[in-house]
Amino acid sequence: MRVVHHATGIALALFVFATAHIAPSAADQPAPAQASPWSDAELKIIRSLSIGSLPALAPDPSNKVGDDARAASLGHRIFFDTRFSADDQVSCATCHLPAAAFTDGRKLGRGVGTAGRNTMTLLGAAYSPWFFWDGRKDSQWSQALGPLESDVEHGGTRTGFSQLIASDRAYRTAYEALFGDLPDLSDPSRFPLSAGPVEDESLHTAWRRMAAPDRDAVNRVFANIGKAVAAYQRLLLPGPSRFDQYAEAVVAGNSAAAEEIFTANEANGLRLFIGSGQCTRCHNGPLFTNNDFHNTGVPRWPSMPHDQGRIDGISAARADIFNCRGAYSDASADDCRELRFAKTEGPELVGAMKTPTLRSVSQTAPYMHAGQYATLAPVLEHYNRAPTAENGKSELEPLGLTQDDLNDLRDFLLTLDSPPAVESKYLSPPD
Ligand code: HEC
Ligand code: HEC
């Protein structure tokens, strides 16, 4: 009898292990008698944070090829192609490394020069209405146009990129299947090999000298490049993490399974995260971001000027010819509510940055908009102390947590790691 019981015990343990770690059917099992350590209000928040609460990605009305697999395939190719740069060395993947949650481990992004900000993850970014730390772009396709012409990132020009699409047979075929015929760019007196409204004065002058309809034709090709790259990036989503397994178990009332998944420290970290740590004021929803802008008083590097953040970002987004309401957008004016109703002034926008996702946060170090903190420990100390902002006003208040609490918070944050939910072929360059 003992032996039989023992065997049943092992089978049961294996079963609990299996439901906790793999099967999504914990809810179907009778809950153990043990009382849940979480209140109903806490369970509601935990459920709202879990990946299961992530809705399907809504279409982007400004990008009619956003969900076209052919566009994603073209965008995939461009994303990894270093020919889209001034020195043939830089691609999007130079800074957005798939193996590092699409970040680069550097304080500041480095392409043909050094960027003024920290590289952001791309996982789940498609859910945001605003792009960059300051939200100066209102779509993922118009975002992609920024680094391509930045003199510190790809350092190229829109005329040059259009020429590349036209001269490479595979690109030309894929492009024309999606967007129709390319304009005839073969006359160098009308379409220089490189011209665009960029930092470099001679390239900018060459752009100004082009006839307005020719500039418009190039702008359209450039926008379409962005739309293809955005279609690819819309496939880059975070996968379920250990936290999500825990959330599923506690929401199903399966405390015994939950205890197998989280240590007591991790569970306490979660309690602090949604409770006295006040993290869910901003890091909420299944992507752990409200996609809004906040001043949290992160100090600048002494060698760098004050970063004005959202106050400059929103005026740039409104002035951008590639925004939702512009001539290159596929949206109707009605679709552009985010842009229309965005707050454009107010002291709270000064120095405000986009709340980053915390999914796979162990891989996005160094942290903050200019990589100010190398590890999570100083990030958490920052929140605990809530220093006065040097620019604008910080929304944080000191938390008064103990060192043990901060360690638990860190342990919890590390449970948000997961392999991306991305088809593996999209995690490396195409053949
Ligand atoms: C030199 C490094 C570098 C290169 C090359 C680069 N990026 Fe970035 N990326 C960054 C940095 C730095 C930021 C944040 C910049 C800012 O806020 O001003 C960023 C931000 C982003 C964001 C915003 C994410 C969000 O949540 O708002 C997206 C999307 C993105 N990059 C996609 C791309 C694509 C697509 C390419 C290629 C066309 C590309 N990047 C090329 C460094 C780079
Ligand atoms: C008032 C809104 C707000 C609150 C509250 C808040 N955060 Fe943040 N969080 C942000 C913003 C905004 C940034 C980016 C700030 C910057 O770069 O200057 C950020 C950045 C971070 C980062 C860096 C992520 C990365 O990839 O760079 C971590 C980690 C983080 N927060 C964790 C927490 C934790 C843990 C708490 C609770 C103790 C918390 N946050 C509370 C808004 C907030």
C-alpha cells in the first residue's frame, strides 16, 4: 500500500508540475483546499498583467500592408540589410539584436555614430500609439524612417534607399507586387544617387533642388519601405514568462501549483509591484506599460543636455509629413484620434519619457532613456529615493522600501523573461 501511495504521490507531483509549466488547463482541475494568498482586487490586477490579457494586435489604419505577409517578408529583409546605411555596415539589427530582446546592451545606440538615447526593445512595440522615448512618431512605419536618415544611425538618404530598392531585382519585384510600379529613378539629374532632408548640407541641398513631384515620388517609396519594415516588426511579440504561468495558476485558484512556480521572494516582489511599490501606476496591462509619458526624474549624463522628452516629441509628431494625417498615410482623418487629441502642452510633458515595457527586462539593460543605470539595483534605488527632477517635475514619491523589499522586487522583475513569441525564421537574417 505504501508503495502504491508513494507512486500516486509522484504521479500527482508530476501532474501538478505539468499543469503549472505547460498545460493551460489548470482552471479545469479542482482547486486545492489551500486559501489564496491574494485578494480579489489583487487577482484582478494580476490577471490584467498576464499575457493572456493581451488582445490581438489591432490593424494600423495608416499602413494598409501592415498585416500582409509579403510586406513582412520584405521588411524582414530590409531590417537585416546593411546596404541600407552610409557605410554598408549598419542595419536595424545592428542595434536591435534579436538575441537581446531586440536591444544592444549599450548605454547609447551605436550605428555610423552614437545616438543620444538608449536602444528600445521592439517586442510588443506595435501595440503602442507612439514611438521613441519621446513619442515623436505616431506609427511604426514612420518610426522606421527616422533611423534610416539619422546621421548617427544608418546615415543614409531617402533617395539613396529608393535607388537601392529600384536597382536590386529581388527588392524591386517584392516592392512592386505590394505597392505597384516604382517611379523611374534612372535620370541622375532628377534623382541624385543620394539626397534627402538630412544633417549633411550637400545632401540636403541636392534634395531641395529636386522638383517637388520628384521629391513626392521618393517620399512615397521611402514611406513604403517603412510600411514593410513595420509589417515585419508587428510580428515581434513577447512570449509567456514564468510570471504568466504563476498568474494563470493563482487566477485559477491553484495555490499549490503557484507555489511551485514562484519563490516566496518573487511572490512578495509581485505584491510590492502591484501594491506599495506603485509600479502599476505606469507599468500596467499585459505589456507592463501604459504607453504614456512620465517624468520620473532620471538624471541626465553630465556630458549631455537636458532631454525635453515628450514636450518636444509631440510637436515633432504633429509637424511630421509622415504622420497619420499626412499624404503618405493610408488612414482617414477619423482614424487619427491619437494625434488629434494628444496633449500638446503642459509642465508634465517636460522631460517626460515613454513608459517602457518590463517584459524581458533582464535583457534590456542598461536601463532608462540614456542607459543611465547599468543594472536593476540602481533602478530600484531610484524609485525608492525618488530624487527631485533636474528638468521638469518628477511624478515619483519616495517609497520607503527596505533592501529586502528591493531585492524581492528585482527577483519578481526577472520572472518577466521569456523567449519571444516569434517564428524562429524572423529572428535571424533571411536566406
Ligand atoms: C544606431 C542604433 C539603432 C539603429 C541602427 C536602429 N535603431 Fe531603433 N532605436 C534605437 C534607439 C537609440 C532608439 C530610441 C531613440 C529615441 O528615443 O530617440 C530606438 C527606437 C526604436 C523604436 C521605438 C520603440 C518604441 O517602443 O517606441 C523602434 C520601433 C525602432 N527603434 C525600430 C528600428 C528600425 C525598424 C530600425 C531600422 C530601420 C532601427 N530601429 C534602427 C537605436 C537604433
Ligand atoms: C510615474 C510612472 C512610473 C512609475 C510609478 C514607475 N515607472 Fe518604471 N518607468 C517609467 C518611465 C517613464 C521609465 C523610463 C524613464 C526614463 O528613461 O527616463 C521607466 C523605466 C523603468 C525601468 C527601465 C526599463 C528599461 O528597459 O529601460 C524599469 C526596470 C522600471 N521602470 C521599473 C519600475 C518599477 C519596479 C516600478 C515600481 C517600483 C516603477 N518602474 C514605477 C514610469 C514609471
